[in-house]
Amino acid sequence: VQLVESGGGLVQAGGSLRLSCAASGFTLNNYAIGWFRQAPGKEREGVSCISNFDGSTYYSDSVKGRFTISRDNPANTVYLQMNSLKPEDTAVYYCAADPAGGMIITAQAVGVIHEPPYGMDYWGEGTLVTVSS
């Protein structure tokens, strides 16, 4: 049972990448999925999340309008399309599976993406995104 991120790499500013979060051993559509990132020397921050109930999506202010989260249920995969990348987007990107949707409720209520207090069932190992200026 695991989540595996892929698609990271080195890209120039203004470029695009698509990250994938693939689940094995469980059905991803039973979970709300969040993308988080952690840059060197900084705390982890929530980037985007998608509900498994109604497909609603949420984004942090720093990526709104540039990133798009989506699900492919038959493929058991969630994607993060990242456009107009900036050097400040450089980080390790992680996906995580929320079993009860608390992350979605918080994002809907206050516009911030946080790991819920009861925690995530699964985290991936991360994929590195480096954006050069």
C-alpha cells in the first residue's frame, strides 16, 4: 500500500511540469488528496487539494491560477499540472491521502490547505521540482 509521486525535474522559469500521484493497494477515490511542498529551510505548505465527494478543488494563493489538480479515477492517480513555474516553486512535492475530508472542509472554510488534525492515512516519498531563473 503506497502513494508514489513522479514527474518532478528541472525546468526553467515560465515552464511547466505535471506531477502524478499514483496509488497502489488502495482506491484513491476513497480519499481527498492533497499536494504539499517543502522548500529547503522552510516548513511544509499545502498547495492544492481535491475532494473525493464532489471533485471540488482548492489552491493556495501562491499557486492559484497557475496550478491545476485533477483526478483520473480509472488510473487511480491524481495529477498536479504546474504552469508558469517560478523559482520560488522549487521544493519537494508530496501527495497525501485524507480519509475523512477534513482538509477539504478547512480549505473551503478558510482558504488554507492543512493536514487535518487526525492526520493523513498515506504520504508519498516526494518528487523534487527545481525551477531555474
